[in-house]
Amino acid sequence: MTAEVNPNASDDVIDGVSDEPHDEPHDELRYVYAVCRRLSGPLHADLTGVGGAPPRQLAHAGLIAVVGPVPARDFGLEPLRAHLEDLDWLSETARAHQHVIGALTAVTCPLPLRLATVFRDDSGVRAMLEGESARLGRILDRIEGHVEWGVKVWLHPDAGGVASAGSSRPRGAPASGRDYLRRRREQRTASEETTARAEVFARRLHAELARSAAASRQHPPQSPALAAPGSGLNVLNAAYLVPRSYAEEFLELIARTEGSQPGLRVEVTGPWAAYSFTDDADDADDTGMTETTGTVGTTGVTGVTGVTGTTRKDTETG
């Protein structure tokens, strides 16, 4: 069982930018990290976010938006479009975004907004809070007192073996073309059987964890191109919304599975803010990516100023 940086945050990338024309009246815009209710304690005085600026609280309509100033030269419509093609910029921005969300998670239950949710000014943020207050309130009620745990199951790349199942005889060069084809069929069969066993294990683990969680989400398998070298095949990529008070018992359920299936590795990340549960859907498990993109009319600089967090785990920040 391993733990590492939250793979959710960097995948929280804008799907597209609004074509709505606008002029930037100021040099600074408002970057919104999250929406929450009252904090149980102060944020660290030296906490900084995107662009190195400290976040602050903006209260309206019974909610609090955690915001920070960002330069229009980077987050205006056209500059942002260009930055979305810069993976280094995205990675740096995602880390700063997640740094603030992580600090918030220690003192409240934040509803993370999408990466690069930007408004022209405080009035735009207030308009969003006003217009979305009912929906935001429902989501905050649902995730209150909970955190997200991510669980992945990996099948080691060598787990399928090279020889056929049950055969321990040394193999020399194929005696003929027919012998070569027979060996290839045996290898494919062994690999398919190993993968099938791994998928059965993953389904059973997910079912058990989902029963113990307030909600669960299954995400698409992580792309091999984005996984660490040698990770193998991702057969489970899921998130679970778990009461903070139940974290120890939840992790114990996972720990019991260690070593029970040769060739499999269970990876755990968390606890995180509820990145995968920031939509307004019910608590039913999803078999794919769940995402609801909201808009705020003319007050937002970008056209993706919804209240959803990321729901995929294909991209990781270091």
C-alpha cells in the first residue's frame, strides 16, 4: 500500500475557453480555489497560492469563496489559452492550487473549484455565490465531515508470465512455425487469465470499499503513458468519500488485502478534499467520469467556471 501526491489536482484542466469577447478592466483578476463554510481555524499566515499570492476569504450568501489575485496577463482569455498548451505552467499552477486546497482541508471541508476558475473582480465572485448558492449548499452538506481516498489496483507487467500456466519446463527456440504459434497462444491465454483474476479482485475490493464509504466513483483506468515506469496495468481507479472518523477502519479494509493476490499492488492516496464528489449528483457509484460544468454568465473570464472538481486520475503532479 503506497501513498503519494494527489493525482486529482493536475487533471483539473479547463476543457475549453469561452468565446465571449471581453476587455480586462484591471491588471488583476480573481482566482477562486474553493467554496466552503466557516473555517475552524485560521489559514497559515505564510500560505501562498497561484502566482505566489496569499489567498483570502470572500463571504457572500452564507458561503465563503477562497480567492487570490492573479495577473490578467496570465489569466486573461487569450493568455490563458496559450498557457493551457504549456505543461510546465499547468503543473506549477496545479501544485499551487492544490497547496491551498490542502491547507483548507485542515480547517474546513472545502468544495474545490476547477483549475483556473477566474473572475474579473470580487463582484463576479459574489454573483457566482449568489446564483449557485442552493447547489453549492447541497454539495457542501453532502461532503461535510468527509474526505476522499483514492485507491488504484495495479497488475505487475510480469504477472502474466512468459510460459504457459503450470509449465515449468525450460523453453528453447521453437521447433517450427506451428510450435511458435502454439507458444504464443499459450502466452496469450496465461496473460488473459491473469488479467481476468486481477479484474475479479478489483471488482470485489471496490464493492467492499463502496459499501463502507458514503459514496464512490470509478474513474477510467490510468493511461500507461502517465503512470510511473513499471507500474503495469491499472485494473481499478476509484475514489471513495469516507467520514473522517472512519478513516482508520477504511484503511484497515485495504490493508487486509495486501499480498492476497500475487502480482497485484494496491495503491492508496489521501486523504484529500472531495475532488471526485463535487458534482450535484446522488451518491450512486459511477462507472465512468462524472463531471458537471457550470457557468456564471458574463461575470466569469473563462467559460468553465463550474463548481466541479476533477473526476479523473490520469495525470499526476510531482
